[in-house]
Amino acid sequence: MTLPPIAIHVATRVPPQPLPRCLYTFPDARTADARGLLGVGANFEPETIVAAYRAGAFPWPHAGEEYLWFSPDPRAILPLGGLHVSRRLARTIRSGRFHATIDAAFERVIEGCAERPEGTWITPNLQRAYITLHELGYAHSVETWTAGGELAGGLYGLGVGAMFGAESMFYRVTDGSKAALVALMHHARRIGLHFIDIQVATPHTVSLGALEIPRTAYLQILARALTEEVDWRVTQ
């Protein structure tokens, strides 16, 4: 699908840095229970979270228990050519209402994603963990800005190999988060990502082009993505 053009400035500073050996071994993702729960415990050290993603799992704190690791079946992904952009959104983006950045305001984005009146699973410990992962070159953010320099919206997630796991997004200006998703797709194609993992489908993400695939199929495409590395600093 042809995406509407959006100006993108890449502010990524470093490639993924070496990590200590993870102290934990994640179970085979196919052994997760009916809810997708794979394990309880461990910690949010950078090497633990990266190992979880490489094993096909992700952290998902719930009330009363923070260190929970999930690998649901089915899994939801956004194929690089599958983003649905409405005509109205395409016109808005082509108008130049927004410009985008990559990794220019990671902390502001994750804070924006956590500021939900209904509550959030993005706990303070998890926020600090992803900020550290960002500093180490693993976690990335996409920001959209108005012409006046106002943060309009954004998203953040974790990159391992040629896969990006999008964790959450938010907006403060209408279409700010959707424009960030368009910018992410442009950058994903530029740097050679295989797919974007969005973990669990919702009606909103399905309307944007999300697909549900069996966990076994997800693990297969993840394995292929882990054989390659991408450079988020690429600008052309």
C-alpha cells in the first residue's frame, strides 16, 4: 500500500549495546496457558525483557502481580504493507499538519502512553525498564508534532532483530497517534523490518490493518526476523 508522505527526522543515537547474560530461561511459548500466560516472576532488567521478546513473550503486568510474561494464541501483527490509511487521514498527513521524529522524546512518549484515566499496565518499574532499554538502543519511539512544536502523539516499543514490538500509543491532537503509525511504517520499510508485533488485536487495531495469526506461525516469522539486524539510525 502507498503511504502518504510525512517528514521524518531520525534522532536514534546508538545501535543495540551488548547485554549481560539473562539469568532466566523462558519456557517454550507454545506451553502458555489458555490466557497466554507463560511465566511469573523474574525481573525487568534489560537482558530479561530482550530475552522474553526473543522467546516470543512480552511483559504484561496485571493488578496484584507485576512480573507476568505472556505469549497469547493467536498473536496480532501489522504487516508492513497492510496498514489501512483512510482518505481523510491521508489528506491530513499530506497537508503537512504533522511532522515526525524517531527517538527524539522517548520518555515523553512512554509517559503519555501511561497517562490513562482508566488505569494502565505500564507501571513505574516498567517505564524505567524501557527508558533504560532506549538508552541501550533497543527501545524506540515515534513522535508526531504540530507545526507549532506541540507533541501531538506517539508510540513506543522494543526492537529485536528485524522485528519491532509496538507496546502502546497515545495522542493529544486528533490523528497524532495514527500519523505516528504511518511514520513508523515508512521507517520500518526503510530499515528492513520484517513485521510489527502488536501482541493482541483490538477492534481499533483491526480497523488499521492488524492481522491475527496462530502463535506457531508467529514464532516462525519471529525466528526468521531474529536472523537479521536492522539499523534504526538509517535516514535514507
